[in-house]
Amino acid sequence: MKVFLELGWFFKQEKKAYISGVFLLLLVAMLQLVPPKVIGIIADHIHEGTITKAMLVEWVIVLIGVAIAMYVLRYYWRIMIFGSSVKLSKILRNRLYQHFTNMSPAFYQKSRVGDLMAHATNDLSAIQQTAGAGVLTLVDSLSTGGFVIIAMAFTISWKLTLICLIPMPFMAMLTSWFGSMLHKSFYKAQEAFSSLNDKTQESITGIKVIKTFGQEQEDIEDFRKQSEDVVQKNIVVAKIDSLYDPTISIIVGISFFLSIAFGAKFVLNGDLSIGELISFTTYLGLLIWPMLAFGWLFNIVERGRASYDRVAALLREKVEITDHEKALDTVPYGDIQYQIAEFTYPGDAQPLLKDISVSLHAGETLGIVGKTGSGKTTLLKLLIREFEGYQGEIRFGGQKLQDYKLEKLREAIGYVPQDHFLFSASVAENIAFTDPTATIEEIERAAKLANIHDDILQFTDGYQTIVGERGVSLSGGQKQRISIARALLMNPEVLVLDDSLSAVDAKTEEAILSSLRQNREGKTTIITSHRLSAIQHASLIIVLENGQVIERGTHEDLMELDGWYKEMYLHQQLEELVEHGGH
Amino acid sequence: MEEKLQLSEREQRKILFRLLSYTKTHKKMISIAFVLLLLTTIGDIVLPYLVKIFIDNYLTPGKLEFQPLLILGSIYMGIQIVKAVLMFFQFVKFQEIALYIIQQLRIDVFSKVQSLGLKYFDKTPAGSIVSRVTNDTEAIKDMFVTVIATFIQSGFLLTGIFIAMFILNIKLALFCVIIIPILLFVMNLYRKLSSRFYLDMRERLSQLNAKLAESLSGMAIIQVFRQEKRLRHEFGDINEQHYKAGMKNIKIDGLLLRPAIDLIYIFALIIVLSYFGITSFQHSVEIGVIYAFINYLDRFFEPVNQMMMRLSLYQQAIVAGSRVFRLLDEEELAPAQKDEKTIAIQQGKIEFKDLSFSYDGKRDVLKNISFTANPGETVALVGHTGSGKSSIINLMMRFYEFERGEILIDGESIRNFTKPELREKMGLVLQDPFLFYGTVKDNIRLHNESLTDEQVKEAAKFVQAHTFIDRLEDGFDHKVVERGATFSSGQRQLIAFARTIAANPKILVLDEATANIDTETEEAIQTALAKMRKGRTTIAIAHRLSTIQDADLILVLHQGEIVERGTHQELLALGGLYHKMFLLQNGAVERFEDVVNG
């Protein structure tokens, strides 16, 4: 029940809805007592032959009134209580989302998207259950149960009430015992199901092997066996599940039997009328639900608490990269200087960068090359402050990066990442990602610069074609060029291309690079690349190996050096030849 | 792309009937379940009637004799207990039937998937196929277990209650019949409205989740382009829409579910009470009948509530069913073989005659390929990525159907051999050898139970895989995790070799691994390859030219065409594409400059 305390802030915030909802629930619980009572009264009068037309009309009007009142009240408490619980999940979902947008890449490195999704879906729905159905069952089972017992004991017979309640605790005990058995067997059934899922997944990914060895029938046989296991485990669940209703029916049956047997005795003694006995048995029917609900309540609350703990822990995660108080509110421009003694990724033992000292004047182009894992991308990530915690400093326009507001720093940098991620939206929206108000002319200009305009016109809906995960599939090269257009649209001080031309052919690469040179006069560009042709014209090229600069200079300087760069350059030239059939 | 599903009433009915047709094979179990159901329903009906007898015959006249009352009481409790026991078995039976039906459906879908051609797998993501086989059938299971079972049980009970009412009092029972159209009306209205609103909410929820998943994977981009605020706003909008859809559902539920059914209940109660009240003006009424009627009314409405609550599951199951049936009706089957003749592959001579092929019908990936591999010879395919090497193997293995040109084995068209014959005589080793969850032994044997443990070990020894396998914990019984992730790619390759050798094929098709392999394993692989090729016609894709220097014929492919052909020495002498590839791989930097500039 602790979770109700933890959710206190929300109940307080929505206290109007909850107080009126609970009040309505209580009213309904009381009104529920009327029809059985009326039945008893009318039955008695019929029995004794004292019934009159006026009396009948009177009671029918009472029943109609009660019926309509209950209908209306029931509708409204649902709106209040269930409505609030839906609101709670909305609020928490927005909070989570906001929190997610504040977390730095270090956070995303250690958590899996699937887990984060689970928090925002399954956990929130469990919390919603607690705030809705949980509150309902708590209030309803207590009030209905309480009122019914009071009505039975005080208006009919307390002796009979006690007698017929004897079997009820057994029902609560048995159902909660079944509940824990069900939980265990259900878990096993889920396991069997998920291994069937794995089996299917494996067969489909390994379909070539299966076909090669002609093992289709055998594999189907294997699937049959596993699905049989699922059936068997589920039958166990079914058996436990099927215990509920018969058990309830027996226990309620005993209660009925007791109340009628003893009730009959009271009727003969004259302590009770027949009508009252009928009312009494009808009340007994009303008691079944609160008994069941109580067992159910613990279940809901248990799940809700676990889920709320997880969500709360997630929301407590600290935001790592923040602005300091006196951070400049201006967009930086000017020279860029790297002076890094050492940088190690959080959780890694070995430093990834060592003794990096590079300076770049505004308007120049820096080319960074080196093997995979040599630290090229990391240099860029430090510039956009995705990671921090290095020894040394990076200056931009004479100031340290940390002296600018994060938002302003990033306004100066147009970043084209290695893994070209596009959103499920139109091409135009993707290019205008930084500025949804951009005109179509601006969008087309960026697309032309990135050499993707003609491709886009070939798409079925041109600039309105939906791309991304749920849209048409594009080639790697097309995605890269759209990512470039996206960065170019903001006309940034610094353009950063992180191996972003790997999937385009040499001719397109050259076309993009030369249009960049023409159109970004006076602006800085940083390019990392596997293909040396992409950085051949850079003002400065550095070669990284194991996080250190091993060669630096212009293309000409490096070719004379006869080192890694030259060897790689020739290798790639030859590769290019082979790709083109040797000519 | 997951399309929106709005099925017409007719389509829904068709899907339901097709799902129900799966019950046919379980006639016996179903009859048992129905008999049990009939008995429990009778119990439900008889119990209040017994109380009525007690009230009218004993309590009202005030004559409480021990003997008959003991009998009545024992009968009451006896029926109660027997009913509960039967009820248990009946519930279990219905669920069992549902589970077996779903198992059959699952096996059908899975078998269908196995019969599909690779073309289907190219255009359909694996995740969505898996989801058809497991998740969608699970949704259908929920319908069978809860919806259909509840409907049948409730239907029986309702009919029984009406029969009892008619026996007790025909006139009043007739009055009560008017409840039925009202209930049907409410149910129908709810079904119509809720299916619309429910689908709307599901739609919003999937939008919400899609947005969230996309934002999480693209968070780096969002942050570096400073669009956090805008996206928060967009997410907030979708969240608000979802909230509104949720509220609409609560309202519909509140208007038409339990509160409405309870309202109708009280009106039914008014009918019953008024009827008895009015008739009692003329003549006396048996109190027990009132009791029984009211008790029946109580029992009547609970199943109705149950049925209404399950309607949304029905909707989901129909949608899932439509997806499952679409897969079952899929026509992209694997290429067919002419099974009437049973010719065997004797020599293993392979000929490609003027073969052209296209995956999409637009762009040819193979153009006029012709070559011959004589029995026992090795033909190597080399070329850049996308040159068409893998397509040649795909066609040879009959993964895809071709129309232009011909592939002959021992002079017969490849289509004329039976599938088992081809699979038995042709062994393929894939580039990324796929290992299944299980043990090393299982992975070498696959499902071929006729192979003894000895033969499995023999095969492993032949390809020199036994040295590393013996060093594993439990040796050949070592557990292989998903996709064999704990093995190096070289080790996986060796296991795949053993797998192929165990099957002892006449023709060997090799797709050499590109991945980096440690030198120790590399050597083992090379020796194994040489041994395997002996006495077998081999078609090999080689990424490393060093491995195919002794091939009888090397074909150099470029953009789907054979541009050079000959032996290693001949091709080197030619000084063309092959020569350049060779230089590149041997890292003879000093000679690069000459070639590049020359």
C-alpha cells in the first residue's frame, strides 16, 4: 500500500476528482443496498396479502429513481477515477520523455532502448492500473463489503450474518493461494512461449541453412515439439485458472445453504420474515465481489509499486552535461584548438585519446584519418560535448567549450553522424529538421548542395515522400546525402562530416566536396573519413593511430612522408580501379 | 509498413468462420466439453428451483420435517459439489481445445513459412514473420480461450435460465423476453462504438510508442541539432491525443458496459416485482417462485457483463487472424522441382548455359553466364561486392527461380531432380555459418538422426574441427548459444564444414568467409578445404585469392558478367582485373604506384 503514499503528490494534485469520485463510489455502494431491501419488503407484503396498488407504484418509483441515480453516479465516478489514472500516465509519460531528451549519450550507452521503452509502456500501464483500478477496488471492496455487512447485520439479523460469513474467509484464502500458484505456472508458460519465439526467430534467420540441408520437415517437427511444450505448460495454467470459479461457487453455495437453513429456522421462530430472508440471500450475492476484489487488489498494488520504483529511479538519473551559471549566451565562431592530454570513455580502462594538439583557423578544413577505433569520431564527439571529462581543453573562438551555453555551442555546429539516422517523416521535414519554418527554396538549396535534389525528385512523392523506419527504404548513400543536407540547411559555422561520404561513389563525393568548397567560403569544415579522397584537399590532415597523431600535414606533405598515409592512398587508388573493372 | 486495418463486417465474419473451422478436428473433445457444459448449466438451473421447493412446500406452510429436509439439503449440497467438479473439468476442456487449435494454427503457419521462397524473406522483415507465427496466434488464442468459451458458456446458461423461467411461469417469462432485444441492442451499439474507439486508441498508442522508440534511437541527432523542445512538444501532442482517446473509451465503457447492464437489471426486477404484485391482487402467489425468478435474474446478468467485457479481445483476434491468413495464403513459394522422375546425380558435372537473372525483374544481376565444371573439378568465382558471385550460388541452390538460360547437372536440367536428391548431393557452406541453439553435435548432425555419434566425430576430425571441439567443456556436447556467438568466426566455419562433410555431398558449394580469421584456424580451414574438395565438384566463391590458386578454372565477375576466365597463372599473365586484385591482396605496396599510375 506504500505506493499510494508515493503517489500522494498526484492524489493531492487531483484531489477534487478523487474526493468526488470516492464520494460517488460510496453513494453507489449505499444505493446498491436498496433493491434487495425492496424485494424483501414487496415479497413480504405479497406473502401476507397486504400489498396495495399505491404501495407497488411507490416502490417501483423508488427503484426507477435508484436505478437512474446509480447509472449516472457510476458513469461519473469512472470518469473521475479512471480518467485521473489515464491523466497520471500521460503526465508520467511526458516527464519521462522530457527526461530522456536531457540525458547524454553516456546514459544511452548503458541502457537499451528496449528497456527504456518498457518503462514508458508496461510500467506506466501498471501505475495507471494502481491509480485507477487499484483505488477503485480498495474503496469499493471496503465500502460495498462494509455496507452490505452492516445492512445484513442491522436491518435483518446479525446472528444470521455471522453464520453465513463463516465460509467467506476461506474463499479469500483459497483464491489468494491460487493466485500465487497461477503466477508461478504462468511464468513457466511465458518462458515456454518465449523460447518458441526464439525458435521461430532462429528458423527464419537460418532459413537458408535449413533449405540447403533439406531439413524443412525436421524443423517443422521440432517446432511441433516446442509448441506442444507451450500447450502443456498452458494447460497447467488453465487447470489452476479453472479452480477459481468452482471454488467460489462451492463456498458461496455453502454460505447460501447456511443462510437458508438457519434463516428458515429464524423464520419459523418468528425472528425473520420470508421477505427478509430473500433480501438476505440477495445481499449475500453482493458480497462475492468485494471478497474477490481484495485478493486482486494486492496483486495490482504489488505490480504498481514495483513499476513506480523503476520509473522513479529512472527519473532520478542525473543529467550529466549541464551549463554553468555564467555560460555565454552567444553562438561561438573563430579558431578551434584541441589541447587534450588524455580522454577515457566512462567505464573503459584504456584512454582513447592521448596528447592531441591541433589548431584550426576559422574557414579552414581539417581532415582526420586513421583505422577504425583510432579515435576519429571521439574527437568530434568531444567538440559537440556529447562526452566530457577529458584532461585538457578545447577552445572555440578563444573560449573553452564549457563557457558557452550548450544550446549556443551546438547552434554553431552542423553535425553529420556516421550512422545516418532519418526520422519517419517526409524528406522535406527531415532536411528542415533544425528549422521547421524553412521555405521549400531553402530546403531545395540544401538538397542541391548535398547532391541529393535529383534523387529526391525521382521519389514517388518528391520532397513529401516519407522516409525513415516506417517509410520507403533508401540506399545508404541517399540517407547520407539527406543527412548532409540536414546539416547544411542551418548554414553552420562549423560543418562536421563523420565518415559521411562512405556510401556514395567517388564522382558524387567529388561533386559534394567541390560544392561545399564553393559555398562555405570562410566557414570551417571537419571531415573524418576512411576514404582519403574525401580529405585530400583539406588545409590540414591528421592521421590518428591508437588515439595519437602519428602524421600531420597537407596531402602533398604526407605523400612525401612515405608513411601510413601514402600506403593507404595507393591501396585505395588500386581498389578504386578494381571496383571499376580494372579501367 | 504496417497498414491500418479496418475490416468490413463481411470480412470479419469470413475470418471468424475460417478460425472456427479449426475446431473440426477436435469433434470428440468438443462434444465432451459440451456435455459437461450442459450438465453444469442444468445444475445452475436446478439449485434455485430446489430452494423454491423448500420455501413453498416446507417453509411457508411451516412444516419442517427432518427426513425430507435432510434429503433436500443433501441433494442441494450434492448438486452443488458435483456441479463445481464438472465445472472445473469443463473449463479445462474448453481451454485445452483452444490451446490445441492454436498449436495446429501455429504449425500450419510455420510449415507455410518453410515452404516459401527466399524472395518472400527478402521483402518481409524477420520480425514480422515471427510475429505472425507467435504473437498473432497468441491473440487468437485469447479469443478462443476467453471470448468463445465465455460466449458458449453464457449462451448455455442464458438459454437454461429462460427454459426454467418458462417452466415456472410462462406469462412472466414472456415479459422477461423483452429484455433480450434491449440487451442485444446495447451490445451491438457497444461493439460498433467501442471497436471504432478502441482501434483509435490502439492506433494512438502505436504512434506514441513509435515516436518514443524513434526519439530514443535518434536522441543524439535531436540533441546535437537542439530540437529537444520541439520534439517534447510533438510528443506531448501525441500523448494528449492518446489521453483523449483513452477518455473516450472510458466514457463509452461507462455509458454502455456494467452501469448500463445494471440499469437493465433493475428494470427487469421492476417487471418481475410488478407482475407478482399485480397478480397477487387476484390470487395468492407462491413466494418460492419470486425467490427463484429473482435468483435467476441475478445469475442472468453476470454472463452478459462477462461477454461485453470480452468484446475488445474479439476485435483484436479478428485483426490478428486476418494477418495470419494473409501469410497462409501467400503465393511466393519456393521454386518447384519436377518430382515425377527419380534420377540421381552420378558424376557431378555442372554446366551453366547462357544464364541471365534478375531479382526485381528490372536490373539483371547476372548476364549470359556460361561455364562448365567437370566432375571433381574446382571452379572459383571472384569479383567485387555486387559482381554477382552470390547470385550464381543462390540459383544453383534453387533459392530463387530463373527463367533465362539453364543450369545442367550431369546433362539434366536442375529442375528435373527431386528436392531431396539435390539437398543430399549438394552441400553448401555459407559465408556466415549459421549455428543453431543446441550442442556442437546437434549442429553437425542437424536433424539427421541416422548419423551416429561416431560419424559426427569422424566428420569433425576430417575437417580438423575436433582439435578445438575436444578442448571445449563437454566436447561435442558443448552448448551452443544463440547463433554460436561464443565461437570465433573461424570456429563456426569449421563446424559448418563438418556439418557439410557429415552429409557427404557429391557437389560442394562454398561461400568463403570474409571475416578476419586468426592464423591458427586459418591454417586448419585451408587444409580442411583442400581435403573436402578432393573427389567433389566444387563451386567456390573466394574472397582471398590465395585459397584458389590451384582451382581448375577461375571466373572473374564484374557487374554480372564474366570478364576474365582461366587458371591462376593464365590470369596473372593477362595483367587485367585479376592481376590488380591479386596485387591488392598481397599488399605489394611498392608495385602499387606502377599499376596506379601506369
